[in-house]
Amino acid sequence: MFTKILLTVGLGIFLLAGCFYFKKNNTTTSNPTDMSNTNDLPIVKSITDVKEHAEKEVLVEGIYELKDMRMRRVNPPNLFKGHVEIVFEDNYSAILLPPDNENAIRPEEEQTKYKGKKVRVRGTIYPYIPEGESNLDSPCLLDIKSIELVD
């Protein structure tokens, strides 16, 4: 009996510590601006590039667009809560952070500055959503370090 209690408490502490570590290392500031040391990073402009550079730090380049994250039935009106996607030149896209991450809803100032414009985002690209409860099938950018306009 004592062994079961000890095992349960130990497992609980392990899971709790893991949650804090994962959350701490997979969020971003609300105003990322660090574009230092980007010359050596690959530039991702298509779904093929996403697959080639999966789980690596990259520069994602495309059009900054607001994304309706609801599971939609037949043609409801769009509902934008602040989630964002970067649309590639091949019309595929990557979302900025998993939808249930608190930083996935981007600041209004950022949305106003970049909406509809070509941007370059520095972060780690995944061909899937690596955390959270979303069943959306989309590439996802984590560990966002910077966003800048592209000429």
C-alpha cells in the first residue's frame, strides 16, 4: 500500500514538473523582435520546405493572415479571435503556436501591423501541432523569436 502511494505521488510530481518545463520552453513573448543570427537559418516558403526542415529552427516566409480556428460546419461567417497563420507561396500555411496555447492569440498591435503583408517569422517548424488538444492538421510554428516585414 505504501509503495502505491509513493509511486502515485512521485508520478504526480514528475508530471507536474514536466508540464511547467514544457510550458516554459514553448511559449513566446507577445512582441517578438530578435532577428539576430538569422543568416544561417533555412527559409521555409512551402509545405515541401516544412517537411525538409521539420523540428528545426527556421525562418518562415509568407503572408500573415488571421485564421478562424473553429471546426466549421456549412459556411458559417468567419470568426477571428486573434489566431494567425503564415500562408506560403504554394497556398499551404503554418499556424503560429498551437491553438490552445495562450500566446496563440496574437496582440492586436501585431495583427494590425502585419495583416495581409509578407513577413518572416523565426521559430521552430513542425509539420503537425506538437502539443495541446487540437485535431487540426496543419504545420505549426513554436518558440517564436521574431516577426519582421519582408520587402
